[in-house]
Amino acid sequence: MTVEFSGVVSAPLDEVFAWHGLPGAMTRLTPPWQPVRVGAESDSLRDGTAELVLPGGLKWAAAHESAGYRPPHQFVDRLATPGLSAVLHWRHTHRFEADGPGRTVLTDRVETPVPAAVLRSMFAYRHRQLAADLAAQRRYWHEPLTVAVTGAGGLVGTALTALLTTGGHRVVRLVRRTARTPDERTWRPEDPAADLLAGVDAVVHLAGASVAGRFDERHRRAVRDSRIGPTRKLAELAARTPDGPGVFVSASAVGFYGPERGDEVLTEDSERGDGFLADVVEEWEAAAEPASTAGIRVVRVRTGLVLSPRGGVLRLQRPLFAAGLGGPLGTGGQWMPWIGLDDLTDVYLRAVTDRALDGVVNATGPEPVRNAEYTRTLGQVLHRPAVLAVPSFGPRLLLGREGARELAFADQRVRPGRLLDAGHEFRHRRLGDALAHVLGATTGSDARPTVGEPV
């Protein structure tokens, strides 16, 4: 059986075709709701081989066929995993045709016994993602930069490094183990090597222990120690590296505002709140000051709840809500400052490339919602009821009283004021659209014909 899916992208034919051969393209196009990860990307669309890792360690090898390589109009890959290819046929022809100046029609033609209904959401996602990525890279275009990234293997780091490399930038991953490739450098957080940032144009510092967990002394120490000291050491190194970075972008968090702010609209100019996370964030942001003092542009990205089924709160919620066991936390009245993963990576891309952006930036969606609306929307996207309210004692048992107050029941109506004032374009302004995109679902707004969706 042969199935076809088509979409239109507002970008020239040559650019769209070339994008698919860049490092990170396969990562950017892999739907986050699927239980697969990219093991290795192909080094050639003509005759290279890419590899996906499936559950149980099973490998999906996608071998490109040189006979089907006709740039900039076509390349072909087929399933070539011994054993698996004997029971599942898969041959994928990627076609590209110009549709007037600055527009390209993509057609994915797949020869497979897998029903079209199973594949439709995957290809709809791929077309939307490609169109949005190319649009973001045009908005925040910059001549190729060398960007050093800590935490590059995490949820945000994986998505961001792929967005940077498909935008033509070189990413140097700062890793805590021995470096294995020319694009890795060994980073000792408490004592970084003097030449760690030599030749680097920008630093994106994402590393830090997960905040999620029971707020006992051990957890609090891990959260604090993994952020403040390493950030200060890295900023000091950036300040004294002669050919070092011109911009230092550090992760931060909306925990700065404290957990109980009610209906107060919180912008970057709002006062800090109380609590453990507010204390940590204040010190964390101050730790980047040595870079600022040295004249380096410093951006501190205060992040809200990042939406992705690959990590964070949505990873935990998705199976419960899919089983019809989801519902609001407590009263459901607390504000939730959410942001889609791709919108967050756009903020980091802009922070790296936009010289007008500095200081604190709230990285949250422009339309925060209360917890009750969030759970109702998630249930609608998954076509499941979401009425089983979670009593307050549940999160307190798991996180402790302080952890529940600071995480599960945090009430923060955060507005991304700096971004909105700068005319920032969000991929998903509404929660339902953001959830539908990362979960492979559809909403009423998805029925509208928009660039990047199937035609």
C-alpha cells in the first residue's frame, strides 16, 4: 500500500531541501509523543544511514538510496534493519516542488502496510514543525555562530541544539565526561578549564538538577549547588576569556515570584516572592553577574512549565489523563504559567541572536490559565474526561508540604512582558494548540488551513 501526505512551507525550494540534510533535522522532525529517540543522524541524504532507537533497544535503520537522490527535488530512505525489514516494508520518498517564489510543496510518499490513519498525525506534525522552524530561523537569523551549551542532553537542550544546528550554527556541548567528538568539551563545573570557552560566540547554560522531588535537605542542596556555583564559575570564565562569548544566556525560573501570588499579573519588573525557589533563583541569576560586569550581554530566561510528553509535568500527566484518571489539583484555582517546548527554544534562539534582548526575560505563554482550565483542556485534547480532582494531601505525600506549595500548588500569573513588548511571535499562544501539537492530537483550530499543515 502507498500513502501520501502533502504540506506547504513558506520557504524557497533549495532552502527546504537543504534543511533536511543539516545536523539536527531528524531530531526536530521526530514527534515527541512517539516512544522513539534519534540514535544517529545520516551524514548524507544520498547514501547515508540514520538510526532511530525504539522501545526495548530495537533499532530502526533508515538507509538512503542513491538512485532516488535528485536534489533539490527528492531523496529516498528505506527500512534496512535486519529482521525488522523482513516483516515490515517501509520505503519513504521525500519530494519537494516549488510553488511559486518562496513557497515549497512537500510530499511524503510512503510504501508500507501501516494504515494512513496511523501515520497522519506524524506527518502533520513534521510539516508544521518544519514550517515553524524555518520561520523562526528567518526571524532570528544571524551569521553562523559557535554556541557552547551545558545540559545539551536534557529535554530543552536536545531540542535547542537541534534548532541551532539546523539554523547553520555550530554547537559545542559542554559535557561532564571525557569529550568524544570535536563538538564536545569536557566541563568541570567547579573548576572549568581555562580554554573551555575559547573561540565560542555564545554560551547557553541549561544545566541543573531537577527541581521536581521531595523538598528535603538533600534535594534542596542538590538544586542550589547545581546552579549557583557552576553558573558563577562559568560566568567568571566567560569574563576572562579573551576570544570568548559575546552573550551569556542562563536558564532561570518563574519560581523567583514565589508560590502564592494569586491574580497579580507578574512581569519582569515584579518583586520577588518568598520561599526556597525564590531564594535560589535570586542567587542563581546573580551568579551570572561577572559576565555582565565584563560587558558581555547576559540574558536570564525565567521559564514556566514546559510542555512536552518527553519530560516535565506532562510526561507524568499524559498516561493518567489518557486513562481517564486526570483532574484538577486541589481547588484548581491556581494560575499555571505554561510554555510549549518549541516556543521556549525560540526564546533561547532569540536570546542568542538578538542583540537588543538582555536582562531578565519571562519565558511563558502569553495566555496563562488556571489549573482547572489546564486539566480540562488536556482532557479535551486527549478526548478523555478530566474530572477526578486530586486532593491536596496527595501532592503533599509525594513532595512534602514545602514541595507541594512551591510546585504542585504554585499560583503564578506570569506575563512575558519583555517578549510581547518586543513583538515576539509565539508558535502557540493558546494552551489547546500547544498541547495538540506535542501530543499529536487535533483541535478545532487545527482544521483551519495554515502553512505547514497537510493540504
